Amino acid sequence: MNRMMKHHLFWPLSVLGALLLFNLVYSPDFFSIKMQGGQLYGNLIDILNFGAPLILVAIGMTLVIATKGIDLSVGSVVAIAGAMSCLTISKGADQNSLGLVLGAVGLALVLSLATGLWNGLLVCGFGIQPIIATLILMVAGRGIAQLITDGQIITLSSDRYKFIGAGSLAALPFSIFVVAAVFAAAALLTRRTALGLFIESVGTNPEASRLAGVRSNVVVLVVYMFCGLCAGIAGLLLSSNVSSADGNNAGLWYELDAILAVVIGGTSLNGGRFYLTGTLVGALIIQTLSTTIYSVGIAPEITLVVKAFVVLAVCLIQSESFRQAIAQRWRTRRYPGEKEVARHVS
Amino acid sequence: MFLNRKYFPILVTMALFALMMAMGAFRYTGFFSLQVLFNLLIDNAFLLVVAVGMTFVIVSGGIDLSVGSMIALTTMMSASLVQQHGVPPLVVIPLVLLFGCAFGWAMGAIIHYFKVQPFIVTLAGMFLARGLCYVISLGTITIDHPAYTSIAMAKISLPGGSFLSVNVVIALVVVLAGIFVAHYTRFGRNVYALGGSEQSTLLMGLPVGRTKIGVYVVSGFCSSLAGVIYTFYMLSGYGLHAIGTELDAIAAVVIGGTLLTGGVGYITGTFFGVLIYGVIQTLISFEGTLSSWWTRIAIGVLLFVFIVLQRALSARRSTVKL
């Protein structure tokens, strides 16, 4: 039991379990999945489908945070990628042609890789703190996205493009497969090759890992580019799901939700160890929370209050001094003298 | 003395402001008037107040993301109390200011006692404050209390036909008070010391905990005061007010020459940082053909320039390279 509690997935999974249990009690048909017109429908499918962009962004964010960095610009990159692909398709003669859609997707992904490269260069080339370096793109990025869309909301009528975010494959939403592919790629690259070890060592101590022969700069650069790419794919999913691009509101607050998912998943903001599965569970918790709040019938805006307490609780549980304070209270003896002794001994 | 390297970023900021004003004056007729300058202040009074609080936080080595939401919450609380509960404004304003201080204190206490990163704690504060707005009401609450409207409409005429609003006066007082606190009080010096090195501050016997929490109290106070100003400016309470103000404030502070790593920075710089932010908006509105998003891009570019400049300056000071 104790070993189980020590496992890094214990707390995230129990929170997720508690949320699902609450839903089950609240509305017993929460878990029912229906087959309609060759596609599965149900709350669980919805959570996976709507949570897909967040999971993607959070996977990229996990690796960035593992290198002791942070990427605040992902929300803007989501908007930029969506804007770019929608603009390209809307300019084409036949919005449904495969070549055009593929070209637009490719262009958007290249652009998001470039944003990652920019962040990475600022962080390891100029040696600027990650939080500051990515702040630049966070501020300017939304302006760039609006520049691309010319301040308008571009709407498309392209079934091929819509398939990415709203289509279905083998009775499941296509976006789930996209997430699964990215997650598998990230997990394989970091757990089956030395890359994961490099990332963790750079996050723990960049100078020491450089001296040990790890090319810290290259690792950091690649990680930021990967994070940009993930955000770009998330932007494609989001914009194709609604067949439109809104430079102002697409991906708003995604950076915060993604960081939250990573932290809930057990990855420390101090870098080093990272848990991709934990992040996955963390993102699912956030999405389940939103779905729960919708289904209970509270105004969705109030989600923010719940989220605030979740963030705080998770951070306090992770905080060493908070745990010590609680533990001390737990073990405190009745006599002040004994308390005094205990304090000096420990 | 005046060419000291530590004044370099602030001189760049001032020069940039002068340059932009000159550019505007040559390019557009009617730009070079006292009223245009005053309008800068009138439209950005709340940002100025928030940025002063933010400067303290950033100089101490922290960050406060909750300020924008705190403004919204203050407008919401004021509007709700005045309009729906009939509480007199003289009670409401001190109450919301006190609430701002308490909110800042709570965040500071969590940051200090439990050693959680300021970024995360104030992020939670941001969510909480924004969410509480919607708990009060989902829509807009318009304020038509005579005390609020008369303050909002009041114009302080100056010779030459130009005028200022009450908000500007409050903001300027805050700036002066900020300069005084930062440079002529113990608290101010402790903040600089804390931003320079927390370890050394502790070893010198300075009150680290009190200073750290105090900084967030100052920021909480400033953001709720900015909320009061914002209430005068908008005459309404709404949960979507002042979205993204935290970013604008951080940007203004950085453009003002404050180092985001802490320990270096001036309130005067922040003042000019906010003015530059305002001038960019004014220039874009005078140009007419440019759209509002160019403001964000311009701010981003300026942020980049200043961060690289600071990096270059601090790299020369310490030759240790990562």
C-alpha cells in the first residue's frame, strides 16, 4: 500500500478516479457510449476528443519543463498555426484539394517549428531565462496571428481539413489517433533512446551535463522545437474542429492549462525527472473537470475558481516545507518540552 | 555619475520615448500638444499603478500574474456592493483596497512559507480572482452612483486648455510614493537586497520573509487601487475587464529597464515604460491604417530589444558564462 502511494501516478490517478466516480454518482449514464452512424458517442469519448489539443501541448511542455525551462508562448503558437493553415486554404482555388490541405498543414507545422527554434535560440543562444524569452513570443505571437488573419475570423468549407479535428477513424475521433501517435513518438524517443536521459540531465544541471559531454544547447533547442511542433499540431486540431481561425481567442490560456497539467502529473517545475504518463493523466483531469462542471450545470466561467484550488492544492502537496509542517503537526506531542526537543533533534 | 552604467537602460528608455514623441510630432499634425501627452496618462493611469506594484515584485525577484484579474475583481466587487447592496462608496473603496492587500498577503505567505514558485501561486491567484468575478455576476454591472460618475467626469483644467482626470492624479501620487518607498525607506532597500541575492539577504539578517510577503501586499494594493481607477474609467464591473493587463504591466516594467531576474530597476523607468506603451497605441491610432494588433507586435519587438540589451549589459558585468 505504501509503495503504491509512493508511485508518481498514485495521486493524479486517484484525483481522476474521484472525478469520474463523482460523475458516475451524479449522472449514472455518464459512462454510456453509444454507437451512432458508425461513430461512438459518449462523455468519455468527448473528454478524449476535446482534451486532445491540451494533451498535445502538455506533452511538449513536459519536455520543456524537464529541461528546467518553461514555454509561455504555446497559446500564441496554437493561434498562429491555426491562422496560417486556414489562411493558406482560404486562398486556394479549391479548398477541398488534398494537395492544398497538405501544403497548408505542412506550412503551419514549419511555422510552429520556427517559433520553437526562435524560443530555443533565445534560451540557449542568448542565455535568457526561459520564462522571459518565451514571454516575448507570448505577447507578440497573438499579434502575429491576428496579422495573418487580418483581424478577421477566417472560416473554411473544406471537408478534408475538417477531418483532422472533427473526422473519425474506426469509430473514434481522428484527433485521438493524432494524440496517440505524438504521445507514442515522444515516449519512444525519450524512454527507448538516450534522449530522455539527456533531457533529465540538462534539467538537473546544465553545466555538469555539458562537462559530461552532453550537448546541452542542442538538447534544449530540440526540446523547444518539439514543444512548438506540438502546439502547432494542437492549433491545427482546434482550428479544423471548428473550421475557422480566430487569431485573438484560439488557444487562449493554453499555456497555463498545459503547465497545470504537467505539474499535476508530477513533473517538478525545477526540472529533471519528467513523467509523460503523468502529464497525460493531468491533462485528462483538467478536461474531465471542465466536462463535470458543464454537466453539473455550473456556469463554465466558474471552472476558474475550482482550477485555482486544484493548482494550489497540487503545489502545496508537492512543496517540501508544507508536507513537513503538516507532518510536524501530526506528530506533535502534548508537552511543549517534548516538542522543543523533537524540533532540535530533527 | 549620470553616465553610470546602471542608469544606461533607463536612459535608453527615456531617449526612446523622446524619439517616439518627436517622430509623432513630425509625422502627424496635432500630435505635439500637451493634451495628447495627458491623454496618454488618462488612458493608462490604471496600467501605471499596476506597473508600479509590479516593479516592486520583479525587483524582489518574483512575478505577479494575478494583477489583471485583481483589477477585474475589484471593479466587480465595487459595482456589486455599490449598485446591488447600496453600500456607500466611502466604505466600498477602502474595503476593496483592504481586500487587495489581503489577497496579496495570502499569495506572498504561500510563496514564502511553503516555498512554492511565485509564478504558480500567482497563477492560481489569477484563476481565483477571475473566477470570483463570475461568482459575483456573469454579466456587466453598470455603475450610476453619483459619487462614481462625478469623479469619472471630473476634469482638472490646466492652463493652456488642457485637462487631466482624477485618475491621473492618483496614478502620479502612486508613482511618487513608489519612488519614495523604493529609494528612501528600509523596506525599499530590503526589496533590492532580496532581488540581488536571497541567501545574502538572509545572512545579513534582513527580514526576508517580511519583505517577500510585503512585496506581494504592495502589488495586491496597487492592483486593487488600479481596479478602483478602472472602475472610474469604465463605470462598470465586468469579469472580462483588463484581460492581459499582467502581460502589459510586465512588458512596461521590462521596457523600463528593470531586470526580470531581480535586484535592478527603477520606478521612474517603469513610468516611461508605461508611457512608451501608450505612445505606441497613440501612434497607431494616429496612423489610422495600422490595426490594433500592431501594438502587440511592437511591444514584443521592444521587449526583445530590451531583454537582449540587458543581457548584454549584465553579461559584461559578470564574465561567468553558462
